[in-house]
Amino acid sequence: MTATMTVAAPARPTPSSTHGRRRALLALARFESIRMLRHPLTIAAALLFLGPWLWGSLSGSANRYPVLPDELITIQLLALPILGGSALIVANLVTLRAHRHHVDASYDVLVLPPAWRVGGFLLALLSLAALTLLLVGIRVGVSAALPGAAGSVDVATLLTPSALTLLLGAIGVLAGVLIRSVLIAPLVVLLVLVLEYAAIIVTLIGTGWRFLFPVYVSEFAAPVPAGVSDRPAARHLVYLVGITVLLVATAVARAHARRSVVAAGLAVGLILTVGGGLAQSRPDPDIAVTRAIVEYRPASIQSCVPRGDVTYCYFDGFDGFVPGWESVVASVRAVVPDSAASSGPPLAVRQRSLAEEISAESSGSVAEAMQAVAGWKVEDAAAGTPEAVRVDIAWGDDRAAAVLAAGVAYRLMAAKAYDGGNFLCGAGAALLVWLVGRASPTTLAGMRSLDETSTGALVFSDTSGLYGILAPDRAAAPALELLERSPDEVAPLVERHWAELTAPDTPLERFGAIFGVPIQPLAPDDEALPCVP
């Protein structure tokens, strides 16, 4: 008789408790974290994020006067497609690894059920978020350490790139759970790029929906003082965290997690998303008051510091710009006669913010600009800095230095600040161009750059184009030719004929006669130019 023995199949190795599953989940998260950080795409993204910035810093072409709030916004726009996009693709590849290698069935013998495995993938994304924080911290830390850095670092804005990395990584995991194809992740990255472009367009249009996008850009084309721009960084961070929680809850729900866990995650994510979205869309009533003060009464909130016999006034946090301004002022004063350097009231430089860039009601017209300039003159006199030279918020490049040099040169020539609105004509226009070009290599390079983008006149202007000094091409041409000559030949003639050259009624032909440079014939269009009296 043959005995038949029945051997029981080995039981599936499952943890004896929730504690065991948690240990396995953490082990999986640690393993996947290392693989994500070592992935070639992650390394390439980190190099792409830091490489151009490092090259600019080492080569000296980077801005030495960064405005930190605007720098952080720029970093967000770079981090979203580069670091966030790589996190999305890497997370998607990790989630689909078993499917790509055709070992899905083998996962059934693992100690972790599908929902816990997905949780391990999601938890591993924290390593990519930490890497993002490290890379962003390096860039921001180096920028903040520069002597010319302006503004302060907002913690919520600093954390936003890491939140974006988590959000896109969660999208990658969810896409891997829902669709078994590695082609989806690159398409989603393209969609993210479209959304980022849409966020920029929406900001330019001026709609209130701009905060509902993953990133938002400044509503102003140039840097502005603190409190002028509507940047609800903390509320936007809550909004992003809420969306991420919703994505996580959806991913684990698709992996058959417990209903109570999914419900709790969806509830928390919905509260954070809706609450943060509504809170960040609410307008700040204090912004309108701050903008009016910055536009019409900046002296009331500015600090001033004397450097020698020159006073420099700036908005809060922009004191690092003063050495750069001082260098330009000193270079211009060095090429004018001593008598001119002391003419008029004591020299002062005051930082201004563009009216049409901080006021939603501003039309950006010349008449409105001139009205603002008239108000500034009254306030400057009351503040003890009459006829202060205007300097823009944006600073750090050659063009900005040339614009300030032109304002200082005009102030020394006319013993008053430039009012704007009209062309500077006659010998004075040519003399001003020569002074700016002769002051320093930086101002010369900036002036040549401005000349390349000017038509009909050499425009020493800020980004608005409303307050700049306009020297007609007919007057700029002989001055540019004069810059090719030796300074030892030209400087004595400038000092000898200074009073005549700076007189408002001295014609351009007299400038040509003094220095022996040709003057173009007067065109019909030139006769109709509105000149500064």
C-alpha cells in the first residue's frame, strides 16, 4: 500500500505586525532614495541647474548686485522643469521598474502589499526634495553673501522649489500606477513647460488666476522694493503641499490602500489646496498704500548715507548698491572741471521705482511721468536733497551704470537734475555723451550697448523709457568719434570751454569747431525736436 503525503505550500511571508511593515517600507524608501539620487538623469539635472550659474560666477559675468526676492523667483522657474521634471521621470521609472523588467508576478511574494510599496516610492521622493533644497540653498546662499545683494530671503519661497520637486515626483508615481508606459512621463514634463509658459502669459495679462499655477512670476518687469509686489509665498506653498497630498492619496488609493487612509489623505489635501488657493488669491489691502508711498513719497521710507560730499538714498535692503553708485559718481566727477563738480546744491543720488511698474492705474504716459518727477523734486527739496539724481532699482550691468553716469553728468553740467520728457540738444548733448564714455570702461560699454538698441537718439534710459536723457544721433555721433582720440588731447579743451559747452544756447556746430570733428547737416526732422530749455 502506498502512502500519500500532502505537503502544505509555504505560507506567504508577511510581517507579523504593522511595525514590521513600517520597517520594510522604510528600508524600501532608503533603497529607492539612493537609486533616485544616483540616477543619471538626476545627476544631469543637478549639473544643468548649477552649471551655467557656476560658469557665470567664476567668469565674472554674473550679476554682482542680485535682488534676492527676484532671484528666488528665477530659481523657481528653473527648478520646475529641470529638477522637478527629472524627479517626475525618475519616479515614474522607479514605479514601472517591475513592469519594464517583466517581474510583476514576482512582487506577489514580497512582504509589502502594493499600497505600501507605492508608499515607499513616494517616501523616497523626499531625497530628491532634499537635493533640490541643497542646490537652491547653494545658489541663494552665494548670492546672499555678495556685498551687493539686496532684499531678504523668504523661507517659504526658499522651500517652494523642493515642494515643486515633490509635486512632480508624486505625479510621476501616480502616472506609473495608472498607465504602464514610460512614454507618459516625458509628455507630462512637456505639459509642465506649457503650464510654466502659461503662468508667465497670465501674469503679463494681469489676471488674478496666476497663483493657481505651480509657479508664479513677478508682475513687474524690474525689481521693486519690499511690500510692492504681491507674492503670497507661504500661502502658495500650502497650496502646493495640498496638491501633492491629493496626488499621494490618489496614488495609494489606486494601489488599494485602506479606505480610511485614502479618505483622510483626500480630506487633508482638499483642505490645504482649497484653503491655500483661496488665501493666496485674496488681494492684500496694504499693497496699494505701499505702492503709493514708493511712487510719490519715497523719501519718507528711505535711508540716506553720506559718502564724502555726496548723499545716497535707498529703499530698505538696497544699501549694498551704494558702493556701485559711488564708483560711477566718482568716475564722472573725475572727468569734469573742479568748478563744475561743486556747482549747484550738494550732490545727491536717490533710488526711484518706476511709476508705471508699481501702479496698476498708471498709463505709462510722458505727461504722467513728468507729473511724478515734479512731485519728486518737491519732496527732494523737503528732505534736504534738492535736485537729487535719479537711479533705478535695477542695478549691476553696464547699461545701468551708463544711465546713472548720464544723470550725474547732466546734474554737473546744468546744476540741476534732469526733468525728462525732451531731447538734450546742442553742444551740451555731445558733451554729455563724451563725459559718459570717458568716465570709465564700464560706462563706455554700457553706452555703446544702449546705442545699439536706440533709434534716432542715444537714449540713457531705464526700462520704462520715460525718464531717460535723449541725445539725438546728430549730437551723439561727433562725441563718439571724439572718444577715439587721446584723453590728453580732449580733456584740456573741455576744461577751457566748459562754460560755453554747457550753456543751453550753444549750438552743436560750436562743439565741432572746438574739437575739430565733423557735424552732420541739420535734417528737417531734427528742427522739430522738443529740446530741453
